[in-house]
Amino acid sequence: MSPLQTILAILAIGLVTYATRIGGILIMARIPVSPRIEAFLRYLSGSVLVALVVPPVIHTGPAAWLGVAVTLAAMLRTRHALLSLVLGMAAAAGYRALA
Amino acid sequence: MTTSETPVCLTAAGMVRGARQMAFALVSVVLFAVAFGVAARGAGLEGWATLLMSGAVFAGASQFAALELMTAPVPWIPLLAVVFAVNARHILMGAVLYPWFGRLPFVQRLLPAAVMTDINWALAVQAYDRGERDIGHLVGSGLLLWVTWLAGTGLGVALVDAVTIDLERFAVDLVFLLFFVCLLTSLRRGRSDDIAWLVAGATALVAWHVLPAHWHVLSGALAGGIAGLLHHERRRHQPERHDHPQ
């Protein structure tokens, strides 16, 4: 990416993000968010993360599968995001060191 | 409620109160910021661009998500749509704070909105329930978070540039995937999420193979959102299975 492209892309992302931050306040000033829209947005925010994660995890291979499994297990047990992240990374790194 | 009669304001004292309450979360914010700095350098973003992104976007999950799409030529529609989708929750968060924000003059709403993130939003909601009416609470905690996020990003960038680490050897290439796994685990509210997420994952996987690059996120997200909405609608017509939270 050229520096100009990079700057433009980052500014555009920043603008879109700001629009979501101010958007709720602007919309509420006009119309109440309907339960349907609320439900859609709620499922959308989780789904986008799932869609982001699944294909690369599947295609990266066993190191990623192990990392995800360990992070998920640690997260369900401890609910501590950072600890789970580090454990998952350690498991994946360990697999790569041995494989 | 009598507290809703208290005038809404924005003061320095309120900012200090908010910043103080934020302190407990700063260590984990620094570490996630370091992880982002490292991941961004790993994805090929320059150090200055990584800092610019943290400063201008200030939304961790979407920044991680955008990394994959920061390529030349810029895939504009997937990039902006993904960032929008990841951050769409802000719209609801802002709507929740409307009773507070909404009574301020328009110009005074701009700054609090800019620094609203998941963490300080949650704190602000609790503070409002306790009777806090000074939006400085959100601004103070938000500004402290922003500085911390920027500093942590810089630290991550400096780490990568100072030490020549083999990113794959330490599984740094997986940081953002694992980060999202953590986020999803804490986001999950029940079975209805599983249905939406299963549809999202399956659609994304199919799209990855059949659609041009970068469209899998958007197709998966929309499919999951629609599946969730349909499930939600069906449940509304079955009052006997009324088990949604709140």
C-alpha cells in the first residue's frame, strides 16, 4: 500500500467508526430503534466476528486449531480474556516448535 | 425518578471521576494494545500507520478486523462494511446513553461520542444509574483509555521493530484470531447466538471458496444477522418460550 492509500483507508475507517459512535444518538433524536433492528444489530456484531475467524482458522491448520481450542477452553473456565489468549498462543507456538 | 431532574453537564471534576474508575482496566488495555501493535506490524502495516490507526479509529476489534483488508488495491467496500459491522454495536450503545447525551447541546455531544468504547460505556451506564449526570465521566475515562491504547500500540510497534522476532514462531500471527475467540465467548448470550453464528461461520466458509477475496466476512455476517433476526421473530410469535434476558 502506498502511504497515501494507507492514510486514506485509515481515515475512512475512522470516519465509519465515528459514525457508529454518534449514530445512535442522532437516530434516537428522531426515531426509536425498533426491536427488530436491535435484534439484527445484536446478531450482526457476533456474526461478523465468526465470519472473520472461521475461514482463516480452518485454513491455517493444526496450530491454529489447537490455539483456538485451548483459548476457548480457558475462556469458558476462567472468563479471563488475556490469560486465555496467552495460553492459546503458547499452545500454538508449542505445536509449531514440535511439529 | 428524581435524579433525572438533575441538570446534565460536562466538567473537569466529572472527567477525573471517570478516569479514576477506569484505572483498574488499564493493564489489560495495554496488553491488548501491544498485541495490536505487534499484529499490525505482522500484517505489513508501517509503524506510523499503526499508530495513526489506533489514534483515529480507537476501536480494538475493528482495527484487528481491518488489518486483513489493508491491502493494495484497497478493497473499499469490504473494508468499510466490515468495520461498520464490527462497530455497529456502538449505535445501540449510543442509543442507551441517549437520555444522558441527548440533553446536551449538540457540540458537547461530539467529544463524548468520540471516546465511547465498550469498557467506559459500561462504566458510564453504571454511573448514570447511581445518579451521575456529568458526561465528563465518560470523557475522562475515554481520554485515559485513548492515551493508554495509543501508548500500548506504540510499545507493540517498538517491540517488533527493536527485536527481530519470528512472528509465526511465537504464534503472533494468531493473536487476532484468538482475541476474537475470547470476545465471542464473552459475547455469547445463549442458544440463539449459536444458530446465528453457525450460519455465519458456514456461509463465510463457503463464500471464502466461491466469492472473490474479502467478501466472506460480509456474506457470513449478513447471513448470521438475518438468521438471528428470523429466529428472534419466530420466538416472538411463540410466547410460551419466552426466555430472553432482561
